Amino acid sequence: MQNLTKGDPRTYAFIGAAFEVHKQLGCGFSEPVYQEALAIEFSLRGIPFKREARIPILYKGVCLDTFFKPDFLCHDTVVIELKTLVRMTG
């Protein structure tokens, strides 16, 4: 992982926060649990974020009525989506 995040401290901070949440909670919870915990961890680490920010979607110049609402929008530019698995598949 060090090579993936070496040049980008933001990426390192996001991944570190996610690993801390997993270390504290372990596996088995639903996405909302991890989302709430990650929001706390982002706050503790001073990572600016918005939860489920409404991002407009344009299709051929027309603004759709539907918005994109990612789990987190960090630093106003980085989208983070959480996904949980019951178990890994081979």
C-alpha cells in the first residue's frame, strides 16, 4: 500500500481512517454503521467532508432531476463510496 499512497497524503489519510474504523469495529455491520464511524474518524483527523452531498448530473447539457449522492465528498473533490460484504467470494 505504501507505493499507492506515497505521493498523495490525502489518499493515505482516507485509507488510514478506513483502516482505523475497521480495526475498531471489525466486520459484520451494515454500511450506515461504517459511514457514521468514518464520519467521526474523518472529523478526528481533520479531513474536510460532506455526507451525501447532492451533486448535479448533466446529460447532454440538461440537468437531471436526480442527483448523485456519494457517501462522502472530501476536500470538495474526492468521492468516497462505502461498500460492505458479508463474505469474500473467490
